Amino acid sequence: MRNLTTKAFWILFSDGGAKLFGFFTTIYLARTFGAENYGLIVLALSVMGICTWFSDLGIQTLATRAIAASEPSNRTPARYFWLKVTLSLLVIFISAGIIWVLLDQNPTLRTLSLLFVISLLPQSLQIQWYYNGVQDFKWITIANWIQGAIYLGGLLLIVTSEDLYLVPIIYSVSIFAGAITMLLSYRGEQSLFSSPDISRWTNDIQNSFYLGAGHFMAQSIILLPPILIGYFFSDSDVGYYSVAFKLILVVMLADKMISILLLSNLSKLWTERPEDVPEQLSFVARWMIVFGSLGTIGLFFISPTIIPFLFGPDYEAAVYMLKILCFFLPVTFLNSVYSYGLISFGKDRRFMKSTLIGGIGAFVVMLVGGSFSVMYIMLASVVAAEILITLSVYAQFRQTMRLEIGWFTFTAGLLLAFSILTVVFVPVSSILKMVIALTGFSMLIYVSGLIRSDDLEWLKRRMTQ
């Protein structure tokens, strides 16, 4: 994990920029269209998210790993580039017909979904997988910032409350601009536009399917709740939920940053010094739980202040949603350790099996939660679903490697609950409550011995290398 600070900076700046623009975009859309129409946009994006999986099938992850493992002269990026373009075109035509039939009772959602699905083509032109593989993150950063600026700028300059259908059009244009940026900066030894080796596509799809299916089931926790809330509740509730979950995604930036670094560096460590992997992953896992817990405390107490300030008083319903959903964070941070561990070890089938079992269970849990028609239960089912997915991934992970962090996880959970409960009823401002709880939790995990001096030294070394 050398040069971690530099790489982390570019990932943070890249994904942070995308999240920043996405965050401001959410604020603008939520305020401009109101909860109901914004909920329709979120539903259309969820439909697009499902179609995106079929247009990728895990090719992006497979290509990242292949590029990272190959010598420069042996890299064949054109093979993956044209495969992604071909899959995207097929999915656009097939999904358009399905959407036209299934959403005929909701013409507004149908039109929005069709327009968003068109963005699959410019998405297929993006080559983040190449830059992730060679660990040259600066071009991804620049592309993300260009894409985000065009999307947000286009919305601010053009879109009003009467221009709902312009949103997906501007979205596609921004993605295309980001893709062109990465294509123009490409300097690989093989041209991306050279004739691909089509004979290997079947094998590529077979290999990537395990990764793709696993990622899709893991992403079900993000894609499915808006659809289930739209079915069991209302479009407005989808808008409230999306606003709350957007803040969750902002905090998950740290999770994404560490996950990308794990995928590239853990594979190399597993190949060269497999005996060192358990110790290194134990450090990562402990810190992931701590960071996730700190994020939970922060969002729990700041929600009554931040949501009305950003989105307006009409989104007060999102406050209690965020208070429940924030407990999602420590679990999903830990899940990343197990998931990317399996991927880095080349255990693609185990990864798919774990997320398939966990994803199906998660869907059932959320479906049952929604059927009660009580929003508190629905939200709790989302957190329970993520716990179920994590347990399923852990069950497969432990067949390859055992991490002795069970007691750490249990104790950290108790300290997290204690830190929140002891402050929540104190008659001071929400900001002061947050500061007290964050300080208290940090002191408790150190005094209790959960985080030791060697953990601190390890983190310091990783940040200064």
C-alpha cells in the first residue's frame, strides 16, 4: 500500500468532486421539483441502475483487475472497451421495450426512465477501469469534475420546475463529456479503437458474470429501496428517502476510497506475501468499523440541522429517516473489507454466491418491511438487509481467511449505542451533542483497548508512505 496518501488524495478529490456535484445537484433538484417529482427522478435513476448492471455484467471490475495484473505490453484494453459498448447498445434496445410495456400506466416515469437509459451509451465510453488498473487516478478526477460541473451547471442554467425531461438529457451530455476527457488523455500501448479479440468475449463474460452478479446483488441495497418505497408508499416518500440516503452516500466516500485501494494493492500482496494479508486486513477492518461509527454519530445528531438547511422545511420527514439509516454505515464499511477481500483473492464464485444469497435475503427482508406500510419498519429493514448481506459475505470470506474481529465489532457496536443514548436527551444543541458523542466514542474505543497504539502507528504509516 505504498504511496497511499497520494493515491488517496486523487481518489478523494475524484470521488469527492463527483459526490460534491451530485450533492448540490440533489439539493437543486429536490428544491426545484418538490418531493413528488424528485421522487420520480430517483425512481427513473433506479431503473437505469438496474439496466446499467446488464450493460456491464462485471466487465469493469474484471478489466480493472486484468489491467492491474498485466505488464504494459500485454494489456489489451480495446477488448474490454468494445465489449462494454456492444453490451450497452444491446441493453438500451431491450430495456427500452420492457420499460415501454411495464410503465405504460405511468407515462411520466416511463419517459424519464427511457431518457435516462440512453445514458448507458456514453457510460460505456468511460474507461475508469483502465485508469484504476494502472492506478493513475488524476484523469478520473478531472473527468469526474468536468462531468459534475456540466451536469450541475446545465441544470442551474436551463432547468426550471417545468423542465422535468431535460434532467436526463443534461445527465447524458455530462457523462459523454467526462468520457471524452478520459479517451483524449489515454496513452496506453494498444489503441482503444483497434480491432478487439471478439473470440475471448464469451470467456470474459463468463468470468465477469460472477463479479457482476455479486456487485448487482450487493447494490440491491441502494437500487431497490426507492422502488419498494414507491410501490408501498408514495413518490414523495421516495424523494424524502433519497435526500436522507444522499447524505449516507457522502459519508461513504471514505469507504469507496479505501475499497479502490484495497482492490489494486491487496491482489499484489496476496500474490507476493499472502502470510501478511490477515494482519493488514485486521488493521483495515478495525479502522473501517471505527470510521463508520463516527459517521453514524455525526449524521445522527446533525440531521435536524442539515436537512432543513440544505433542502428546505418541506423535507423535515427526511430527518427521522436519516437517524435510522445512519446505522447502515459501520456495517457497509465492514462489508467492503470482506467483499473486496474475496475479489482481490480471486474468489469470484464465492463473492457471487455470498452476495446472491445475501441479496435475495435482503430483498425479502425489505419486501416484508415495506408490506407493513410503516415507514419506520421499512427503514429498519434496509439496515437489517445490509447486515444480512454482510453476514453472507463474511460466511464465504472466512472459508478463505479468518479475521478475529468478532469481539471488536460487538464491543464497538455497544460503545456506539452507548455514546448516542447518553447524549441524545441532553438539553443542548444538536451540534454540541454531536461533538460530545464523537469525543466520548473516540475516548471509549481507546480506553477500552479496542484501538491500540499499534493501530494508531499503522494508520500513521499508511498516511505518510
